[in-house]
Amino acid sequence: MRNTLVCAAVALALSQGSALAQSGEITIWSWNIAASSLKETIAGFNKKHPDIKVNVQDLGNQQVFDKTLAGCAAGGAGLPDIITVENQEAEIFWNQFPDCFADLKTLGYSDATAQLFPEFKRVELEANGKVYAMPWDSGPVTVFYRRDFYEKAGVDPAAIKTWDDFIAAGKKIMQANPGVVMTEADLNGDDEFFRMISNEQGCGYFSPDGSAITVNQPGCVTALETVKKMKADNLVSAANWDEKIQATKAGKVATHIFGGWYEGTIRSNAKELAGKWGVYALPSATVDGSHAANLGGSSLAITEASKNKEAAYAFTSYALGTVEGQVTMLKAYGLVPSLLSALDDPFVQSGQPYWGDQKIWVDVLSTLPKVKPSRGTTYFTDANKILTATQLKYIEGGYPDAKAALDDAASQIELATGLPLSQ
């Protein structure tokens, strides 16, 4: 009860913002549904701060990244007040340009604020003794499945506890539903499955403190072996983002394994399939193993160049630090809150019509405290490219086993980054 009252008090303080932030105009750079979601929160924010005008600019993901790097390199020239930053790329900014963004602790962010969010969302946003950004959305990994395809094959999703269970179920489902593939992954352009399963197994490209390369550790080896098993049994086919959506609409895929934010993609692109989709927990290497992982997610950072930092913090605090702000974005676009108290919201606790009245957000958000932190570091892009190529080569028989493949990948990352291999 005491913790609940503390969280409520912090949330109230966040929603009220700084007393100095009663007027002004702020601009935010974002992209796609992230930008649209922020726009949805403006009406609620303006009820509390009617004299702060909020402008959200949808520039596109790559444009935001490129323009932010360029602006930071130019000493903050041309930057807006608030910038959307993907967690996996966050440390690129903090490390290269430690003075480009405001320390949120100087604007009201406290230890109590930090406790409103899970550790894995904060680890990449804090550096040099500063807090550079506030957590926004998360990507707790979820298994989205076609109820009718599973039922036709006599497969109970609740019985799928391990990846071996998933593979066995996939064979039955594909046999019972000709022309349907169990799942899809962007095997030619990303290592998303490898990262999800590695995170679940407590492994990642780098050590928790970002000081060493750990991609060839046992948990990552298990992850790569699992990906190859699925591919070897033809349960997973290569598909990019657009191809996955096309397969969903056409009824050619039985399962998607993705961050919880994919809920909005399925629901908005396949409205005619309402009631036919459900979700279940991520399988693990063993029955009693971890069933929680994260893929993706962003944060909001305030630039040091901003002329209205207090107003920027007031908006950031409302949109990300209150249940009202976070659930507004969840309702509108399926952006999954990182705010732990959002789990108690009546909407989150309700059955969702599209998903057969399943309480999917309870299932999704309840995994947040269980996700292990995984550092992207400054070198995420380098490691990601190396692992994507290594994964494909391994699947095609280019290595004797997963350990050899990941030893090679670790050596390549060492050459590219200068970081040592973990001992």
C-alpha cells in the first residue's frame, strides 16, 4: 500500500510538471505511429497546461536519427526541444555527444521517478551520472497466434512451454493448414529472433555494463541453435516487414513472435480477422526457464539547446510518466507502456474485442518486471550487421555448430569495436 501511495504521489508530481512550465511552445521530433501517439496526448496535456503549445513533427525514423546526429555535431544547432530516441541506439548519442541533451535530474527526475519504470528500460538512458531520457514504450515479446489455425490442428497454446513444444506444434499446425507457415522472421535483414531468444536466456551482444563482448556465451548459443531448428523444419520463412503484413492479411501465417507493439500492426492491417487472433507467453529453452524478453522501444530526450526545457519536461512527464498519458497511446496505437503502474488501469485489465475478449494487455505488461537488461551500446549497429550475416551463414551450413558461428561473430565484433571478449 505504501509503494502504491508513493507511486501515485510521484505520478501526480509528474503530471503537474514544473511551476515554471506554464507557457511556451515546444517541438518534438518523432516518426510514424510514435508521432501520431504523441499527438493523441496533447489534448489531455493541455487540460493541465493550456498555455503550452506542442508541435509534433513526423520526420521518419532514419531522418530523426540522422538530423539529431548532425545537430549534436553542430553544437545543438537546429535541434527541437524533444527528440524520440530508440533505446538500442541511445548510447550512440550519449557517448558521442554527452552535452547535447539535458540531464533530466536537473528538471525534476528523481530516484522515485526511476522506480516507476523497469530496470531494463533505464539502463541505456543513464550515463555519465546523468539521466538523458525518460522511458516511453517497450517491446515485451509476445506470441500472437491465429486461434482457428491452432484449433484445426488440435494445438492448445497454453501447452506450449518450450521451444521444442513450439516446433512440435508448428509441424502439426502446418500439416493441418496447407499453405500456412508457422511463423516468419526477417532472416535476410535482421537477427530479431536471435536477439529475442538471447535476451530471454540472459545473453546479448555485450555484457550488462557494456564493457565486453558476450555474444558467444551459452544463452546466445542456445538462441542461435533454436533459430536454426525452426528454419531446418521449415517452420519459419524469411519475410520483411511488409511481407509479414501481407501474409497476415492473406491468412498465410499462423504465428508472429514480436514486441507487444505489433498488436497495433495486426489489428490495424487485418481488421477483418477480429476474433481470430490471440496471444500466449513466449516459450523458453526449458519449462522452468525465463519466458520474458524485450524487442524495441523508445524514450524521449530533451535537448540542451531547448529554450523551454521546463515545458518540455512537463510534457514528457505527462505523456510518459502518467497512466493517463501512456494508456492514451496504448488505446490509440497499441504502443506498450513502460510505466509499471499502467498494469492497474481499467482498460489494460479489460478484455479486448479484436482479440476474442482476451485480456492481452495483462498478459503483455505483466512480463515487464521480468525482462533482463540488455545493452545496445555505441556499437549496436556494428554488432547487429555482423550477427545478421553470421546467422544466415550458420543457417545455410557455413559453420559446424552455433558456438563456432558465435565465436566468429565475437571476433568480428572485437575487430570492429575494440572491445574485449568476455572471459
